Amino acid sequence: MEDNERLIMDFMKQNRQDIVDDGFTERVMRGLPERKPQRDWLPAVWNGGMMMMVIILFVAFGGVELVKDALIQNIDMALAQGIDMRVIFGLMCAFVFYISQRAIQKA
Amino acid sequence: MNSLSDIALVTQVVVLHNKSAFDQLVRKYQSQVRRFFLNQTCGDKELSDDLAQDTFIKAYTSLNSFKGAANFSTWLYRIAYNVFFDYIRSQKPTSDLEIVTTDAAYSNEQQDIGKKMDIYAALQQLKEAERTCITLFYMEELEIKKIAEITGLAEGTVKSHLSRGKEKMANYLKQNGYGR
């Protein structure tokens, strides 16, 4: 087995030839099609711009205050009805985990 | 270092549409790609050059899909392998690739006898998959893992092809006066 290995290795090395270009590259370059210009950045720029606009409008029209008030109101109501804060915290953690998993999957 | 310069050249082609960067890549890899095809076709120079040209054109058009996770060389071999097997399939649409050995149709009528004739005659003893594994392993000195990556075969299958190919080739070489 060792002999076979050595025999083939030597034979292959002896027959390994470097091929001179001899105009091959030029023929390939002449045959290349035109590359279509990449437009990959367009959707990314569009999405980014839209996202920025949504955030600006959200802040400008008092969205942050609105969400904060609603959250406080809901927590007050929950406390008034005797719901354990740990349950709310657990649910919020689960929600954040779910959202982050979705984001990772999308990425 | 090599792969870094390859990635730099690929980036220049993809982002800046710099054709001369691709020219450098073709010059760098033409020998190994053409040698790969010469071995697979058992010495048919014209066919090898046509397939090598197809390979580089395919590489150029799908350069965006090269993510740099593999070597550029491995990525190129994978395209070359697919180009060759697409060609084989187009020639033999109904036959099973695994059981077909190369017939004389793929073999060039060599003008010169001697060394070259011997290597191609020896390679002709092998099935296509065996020939691919043997040449990539012994001539191009690629690891089994890389060969598996190029061919899409499991590492165990590559090892089996290597083992069978090695036995056939050694027998042929011994019958023809080598290793004495």
C-alpha cells in the first residue's frame, strides 16, 4: 500500500505541468459579458431613509410620551388588579427574546 | 496572504467593475484550471480550453456570490468541477455518471508519445469521480476536506474514490514498467 502511494505520488509529480498562458487570458477577457451595475445598495438606502422618517415623525408627534403613558397606565392597572410584577417582567423578557430571535433569523 | 490578495482583486471587480483585476485572477489561475480539465478530459487540449474559458466566464458572472469563506482557488475549482460534469451530462444524458468510465471520445489523439501519453492513459483507467479525486489529491495536493468541498461529496466517499483509484492506477503503472 505504501509502495502504491509513493509510486502514484512520484508519477503525478513528474507529470505535473505548468501551462503557459499563450493568449488564453486574452481570449477569456474578450469573451466576458458586461457586468450589470450593482443596485444592491438602493433598497438598503430606501429602507434606512424610511425608518429614519418614521422615527422622526414618531418622536415629533409625541409618540414616546404616548407609549410611556400607556405603559405606566397599564402597569398601574395591573398592580391595582393584583397581578404579580414578576409575571409582567417574565412576559416582557419572553417578548424581547422572541423579537431578537426573529431579527437574528432575518439577518 | 494569497487569499487576501485574491479577495482584494475580487472586490475590485465587484465594486469598481475593474476588469483588469479579473485579468490578474485569470492569469494567476489559468494554469491550474486548464490542467484540471486536461486531466479530466485525458488530454483533450481544445475541449479543456473551452471548458476553462466557460469556468472563468461563470466565475466572472457569479463573482458576487463569492463571500470569501472558502479560498478563491477552491471556489474556482468548484465551478470548474460543475462545468465539467455539466458537460459530461450533456454528452451522456441517460447514463449513470458513477459507472461510466471515460471513453475514447474524451481522449485527444496525442501527437507526442511518452510522458503525457502515459499520464492520460493512466487516468483513463479511472472512473470520472476517481480521476477527479486522484488528480486533485496527488497532482494539486489538496486536502480531502477541500476535495469534498469542491465535489460536494462526503469525505468518506472521497476517500473511497481515492482508494479505488489508487489501486487501479498503481496496477496500471506497474503493468507498464513503473515502480520496478
